[in-house]
Amino acid sequence: MTGFGRAGGSGEAPFWVEVRSVNHRYLDLSIRLPHGLAGLEPAVRERVASYLTRGRVEVTVVAKPQADETTSRTVSVNHELLQAYLEAAREAAAIWGGPGPSLEFVLQQPGVLVVEEAAPDLERLWASLSPVLDEALEQLVAMRRTEGERLAQDLRQRLARVSALVNQMAEAAPRMVAQYRSRLSERVEGLIQRGDLDPGRLEAEVLLFAERVDISEELVRARSHLVEFERTLGQGGPVGRRLDFLLQELLRETNTVGSKAQDGQIASWVVDVKTELERMREQVQNLE
């Protein structure tokens, strides 16, 4: 599901955090952290996974300007290199004349000033970042929950239509089997009248073929899956994968009904059911 959250913190190491998500079958994280905070990526990844199980999620952390940006750096002078530059400058001045280079110019030469960054205090930084990340994630989850409620309502409406169609097929199934058996019996009777055929064996074949078009078992399983789908949808929490599995099973039973149906009306209902189930599968991919 899509969602967005943004939060900003204050303190010794304040941050802005933005979290965005779009539909994706699994959890796919992309994390962008400021320079020096790469060591916090595992903690950020774990925290996001504690909130979300699905979606392509992008987390962006931006460090606010610090009151004192030099506290994590030390500056020292490479005395040997400085001395070498100064001696070279004096020799050049003696040869060509004129004043020697200024101290400012010498200090700007590569390697004269050595700037070292102290290792970041990841524990302190995480203590400052984590509540901001939590706030952004909570905003995103709230937005996704609102979308999830809308999707759930749509799924319930489609579920009701599928249930009604399955009930219609269940009511029509005995009639379909009886009509098919009657047609077979008429054909068999004609064959018996025209030739020396074994009536008992042919009657057994009629019963066998009639059983092959019986869709009652498939409809019983389909109804069971529909009940489980409604129960799962109502229990809340991450149910997307479970619902997707149930829809796959419903499609399988529906395809079997379609292959066995010897009735134009039932075949038409099968098409309607498959259309609704495919739309439901698309919606379920967006659920947590």
C-alpha cells in the first residue's frame, strides 16, 4: 500500500526523516543516510521491518545543521611537510627575488593541514534518531491503515458477489447433473434399441459420466474458502499473504467447476466468479 510519513527531531543530533511506500508483494527497503551514519543502517532496517511486512519502502534521513560542526573533527599540522614547503618557498624567493609566499598560501597546500573525523557515537545518534524514525513510520502506517480499510470494504463487496454466484451454482448443480444423466440415458437407450448392447454395463457408464460432471465437492470447498477469507479479512493485522493463498485456492476450484460444467448458465457464472477473483487478487497484493 502507498503511504508517507515525515518527522523532525531536536537534540544533540537532530534529524529529519521521510518514509515513503508504494505497493509491492514483499518488503523491499531503500535507505539513505547522512555521511558517517552508515553504521546505523542495520538498526534502521530492523526498525522498519518491525512496522511493515510488505511494500517498496524508501527511508531518507537528513541531518539538521549542528550548532558546532567541528566537535567531531580534529585539525593538526603536518610539520615536516610545512617545513618542506617553507624551505622550497624561500629557495624560490632567493632565486627569483621578491617576497616569499604567505603563511596562508602555504597552509592551503595539500597535506599541510590534516583533518581527522572522530568515529561517530552510533549509540548516541541512534538514541536521537530512533524516536524520529518511529514517528515517521507511525504516520505512514496510519495512512496505509486508512487505505487498507478502503480496500477491505471493496473486497467484502466482491466477496459477497462471489458468494452469491457460488450459491447459484450450487442450486443449479443437481439440475445440471440430472439433465446430463437424462441426455446420456436417452442416447444409451437408442444404442440398445439399435444393437445388442449390455444394458447393465451402459447404465454403469452413464452413472460414471454423471459423476464426472458433479461439481458439488468443488462448491463445498469453495464455500469453505470464502468463509475463511471473510474470517481472515476481519481479524486484522498482516493478512495479505493468507488472503492471496485463499484466492488461489478459490481460482483452482472455480477452474475445475468450469472444466466439468455441462451447462451454459453455470459456465457463464464461472466466468463472472473468475473475473471477481482476479480483481480481488490485484487488491490483496496491496494489503499488508
